Amino acid sequence: MNAEPATGGPVHGTWELLPATRWEDAYLSGNGHHGVLVFGDPNDDRVIVTHHTLVRPNGAEHARPPRLAAELPGLQARLLAGDLAAAEDFTDGRPLQWVQPFHPAFQIRLRRPSGTAGGDYRRSVDFTTGEAAATREGTDTHTDWRSRVFVSRADDVIVQHITAPELTLDLAQDHQLPGAPAGLGVGHGTLLTPDGALLTLRVRYPDSDRAYTGVTLAVVTGGTTRLASAGVRIAGATEVLLLTRVRRHTGELDVVEETRALRELIDEGPLSYDFLLDRHLAPHRTAYARVTLDLHADDAERALPGTELLKRTRSPALLERLFAAGRYHLLSSSGLLPPRLTGLWTGDWNTAWSGAFTNDANLNLQTASAVSAALPEVTDALDSLIHRQLGDWRENARAVFGARGVVAPAHSDGESGLSYHFSREYPLHLWTAGADWLLKPLVDHDETRGARDPRTASALAEVALFYEDFLTRSDPEGNLVVVPSYSPENRPANANASWGAVNAAMDLSAARHALHTAAAYHPGTPEALRWRALADRIPPHRVNADGALAEWAWPGLEDTYDHRHLSHLYGVWPLDEINPYDTPQLAAAAHRALQLRGAENDSAHGHLHHALVAARLRDSERVAHALGQVLDGDFFHASLMSAHYPNRDVYNADAAHALPGVVVEALVQSTPDRLVLLPALPAAYPHGQLTGVRTRFGAEVDLSWAPHSATALIRPSRTHRVELRTSSGTEPLDLVAGEDRVLTLGAR
């Protein structure tokens, strides 16, 4: 295991001296399809199984977007005439409908009826392999015990291996997890096989034809295996190998076929855990190791258990480990789909906010490092989510706006992309910027690799078509007006203003960016000419009386500053529309807006969103402060997965997954024509190396720094001239494909 090196480098794992007692503290593994939460208790070893497809029917599977297109012209007229409350009743009167909630499948439970206490215990998770392991070693060899678990990227299977002399245990699949609804139709099946047993668990949702089935194949070495009341009793064995898969389905699952597929994994190679692990290591380790962070931390602090290190909130060793854990968890939760609000994991059927894909900040922040920190696996997962839902996005555009093209929803369960989750206070069906934000990482990825994906080009064209049909109203100066317009999840400060308003800054930036980007993907076409002309008519941002970039660029709409979202600064991050180099006056106004922004309820995503914007604006002190709010706020569980609120309140992946993006943005930023080095390094980290960062002009960058100097190694894959920005100033940098460049920088 790599979790506790002796000296000389960052820790690529974490460890504890006690088993997990809460599912939130359980160690995590996943392959973007299946996930596990591993407790590591020698006497009651529990592994909670999850799968990205497991969402519980709640009526939302039949929900459609509201058909409001016929009423849209009337709403637009009222808003433009000064009726600030006009959007309050722009719904079809339905109550708020949450998307189908994400839930766990079951737990694999191994109880040792004659389990003993004592001995030297340790549990760990190795980020380089994806393994969660636990051991107990006593003075008596009969108390030795070891459990290892990983989720295979090669074979899409959960692999668990338990060894001990004279191993006796009860093995069962247990669906009784917190919040499980009444009325579940549960069926267990157990069958002895020549080398162990086969366990199946089928769970049918109440009043639904949908179900899921878990299949666990147990291969037992030595001893005896017999049927027991809740599974099987294994006695006197030396090792047990478990292979588990989950399938969500309608009707009945072909368990024979699923068993055959699991059996093939064993039959095609040596019967061993290590054989299956070796197949998994290439895709997992290659992805995880592409980018590393070394802050020259103290080796004694690097060797601390996770819960002890979390107490040292200003330790470079803590930021190193959280960066590593964030990359590990982001990779592990991305495959079939990108990460949910809880990544790929939950131990409770009552997952906060349905464990949804929340597209108006959370998913976007979680994937902030996907391109720059070299995880195309995450970008591919996001691409998968988008393209499987484009048909639903088209229906949103038609039903709500009477337009061609596409509109993304603010919430999704991964099955539906329809916009039906909204209320008076959160009129999310009015939000039109979502498609641009979700597609932005795919565009960045294309820039990094130097080729445009035809599917991304097609999706961008549909976004542009929507704006062609939607942007039909003008102000007295001839500028187009975005009406209705919604700035998630805020409202103007005017006493009578509704959440649905006019010219939200985010909507202006998103429309302008989407139209220009679609045109760039379709050069030389008549459509590109139309889209650029339309983009040029979108009004500029407004600076308010406080000198801040206004959240609504419509005269008379006042800013509400104490809010967790920073939607109005979308032009700063993730876009490049507002920056200190090309638009210094707007950047100063954006910086003033950032200074005035409150933290509202201390949501982790708000603090790290603040840090990302601050990094783009070269404000290292504000980056450090925002990071400090999270590090000091007790946001991280022993698993190093995070919470939504301070004091580990509400399990949520925002902080864990967004933190690597903040670190990268503070050290290396790029556009297709610019490289910025060390724009916002917090003073608490005076030494370090960041290796493997990808740039949007097709080069990899390794950066090392000390208090009075820095060195960058640039490995370009294509020939290009970029603008180099450092604390010393600006200069052109000519790069030649295949020729490495070493830059030595002066005092920072």
C-alpha cells in the first residue's frame, strides 16, 4: 500500500487506526459505474454497494417540462415594461417535483461469529490502485485477518478478498440501509457451487415495474460452505474471493447470464485477487498518476492518519493529500456518468437534494480540473451525460420557450434531461445558460487535444439555434435583451422583484460565448455569420454604483450580495471573457463584486467557486482565505470525502472534487493563446511542484517554485506562439511541437 511512505514525497492514500462506524467515514472505491463504501471492521466487515443507475422512481419518471411557450411573449412584455414581479406566476401551477433520488443498492456483510478483539489494526485506501484494505495482526496467528476491496475499471466488477487462518464467517447481501422505503419487494437467492456460493438479491421498487439485482459470486478456498438463514456460513477457510455486480432493470434479470459473466472472469486466468487487480491497474493508475502535487511537506505530517492530519488545517501535507484524494474520488466516480452531488456514493436512501446532477454550479465545480488536471475520463463521462439527454433538452426548448435548439435543466437524475424541477422561489425552468456551462469542458478538451469533436460541434449548433429563436427582444439602444433571465439561485434586492428578471450577467456571458463558439466550430458557413452577428448585439455588462459588476445588467435591478452562488462572475470563470489582461476595467469591477460577495450559508461550493474566480483575478490572498474557510470548517470526513456545510454536515462531493481545480488555477492557467504561471499562489505554500498540467494550446507543463524563483518545463504537442504571463511581465513564447522548453522565472 502507498498510503504511508517513509519519507520523500506526497502521500497517495490515507489511513486510520480504527474501522469506520459511519458510512460517511467509509473508504471509497469506484470505476464510474459501480462504487463501494468500505468500513473495514474485522468482526462485521461491511461494504455498501452503489451504482450510477440506481435512482428510485418517485413520479418524476413521468414528469414533463411545463408548456409555457404560448405565454412567453406576455411575460416578456410585462418584464420589459417594468413589472418586476411578472415571473412569479410563470408556471403551470404544479408543486415542486424532485428528480428521482439516488440510493445505495445493499451492503455485503461478513460477520465473524467468533470474532475477537485486540491486535494491531489498520485500514487504508491506496489512490494509485483504488484499493481499500484493512488488516488486524495479533500475537496469535489465529487472529490475523486481512480484507481488500477494489472496483475494476477493466472488468466492471467489485472484487473483495478476505484472508485469515481458520476463517469462519456469515456472508449475506443486506438491503436494510438507512431510509429504505417501505414496500420494497425483496427477494434473496442462495445457491451452493462447487467452489463456494452464489448470492442474489432482487429489489423491486414500490408501485413500479423497475427493479435492481445484485449478484455476488463467492469463491472459497478451504473449509466448508453451507446454506444459512440469511446467506451462507463459511467455516475453516483460508481465503474468500467475492465478485459482485448490480444491474438495474425492468422485468426479471437473467441471473444465469450474469453468473456466467462473473464466472468467465475467474475461468480466463489464475484464480486470484491479484490477477483481477493487475487487469484494473493499467487504466486506473495511468489516469490517476498523470498529475501530481508536491508541496515539500513535513514527512512526519505526511505520515499522520487522515483524521489527525485534518486537524492541521494549514499543513502543506493536508493540501497535498486532499488534492490527491480529490483526483482519486473524481476519477473513481466518473465513467458511465460524471459525479453526482455525492460522487458515486451514498449509504442512505434519503440522499440530500436527491443526489442529483445539479448543473447550475455543483457538477460544473466538481469537474473544474477535468481538462487541466488531465482526466479525460471525467470529460468523457460528462460528454456521455450530455449526449444521452439532448433529446430532452430539445423538448425543454420547445415546451418552455417555443424555440428550436436545446436548453439544459438545472437538475437531472441521470435518466431524464427534462426541466421539471422548479418552483416559484427557484424558477429553474427559466435558466438558459446551462447548456453553455456544461459544454464548456468539452470545448476546453478539444482545445487541449487540438481537434474538434463533431458531436460537440453539433450540440453547440443546437445551443446557437435556441438563441436565434429566443433572443428576439431589444432595448431602446438596439441591444438584444435576455428576458426572462435567471441568475442561479439569486434574486434582485428590489423589494418587489421576482427571481425571474432581465439580463442576468451569467445569461449575457453564456449566450455570447455559445454563439461565438458555435460559429468557430462551423467556420465559413452562413450560420456562423448569423451567430456572430447575434452575439455582437448582446449588451455589455453593467457596473453598478458600488463599482461592482452587476448581477443584472438591466437598469433598476439591485444586487443581492450575501449569496453562495457567484453566477454573475461566469465571465471570469470558467469563461475567459473577463480577465486582467484584455479587459482590465471589467476585471476590476468583477473583483469588486467578489469582494462584496458574502458566503450566505457557508456552502463548500460557494467558498471554492469564490477561490476559482479569485485565482483568475490574480488575488492570492482571497484564494487562500476561501481555501481556509473550507480547511478550517471541518468539511472533510475520515474518508476525505467532503460535506456541503461546516462540521461535516450533509455528505457532498463539491469540496472534495473542486479543490484540485482551485490548486491548478492558482498555479497554472491557460487559454488557446496564453499561459499564466503562478497567478495566485497562496503564501502558505512557498515551495512545490505541480507536474503534468494540460494547457489549452496543446502542451503539458511541469512547474516548480521556491520563494525567489520558479522553473517551468513545457512539452508542446503542436507548434504555436502564446503569450506568457508571469509576475515579471509579458513576453511572447514560441513553441515547437516535440521540442521541450525550460523557463527560469525570477522572483515572484
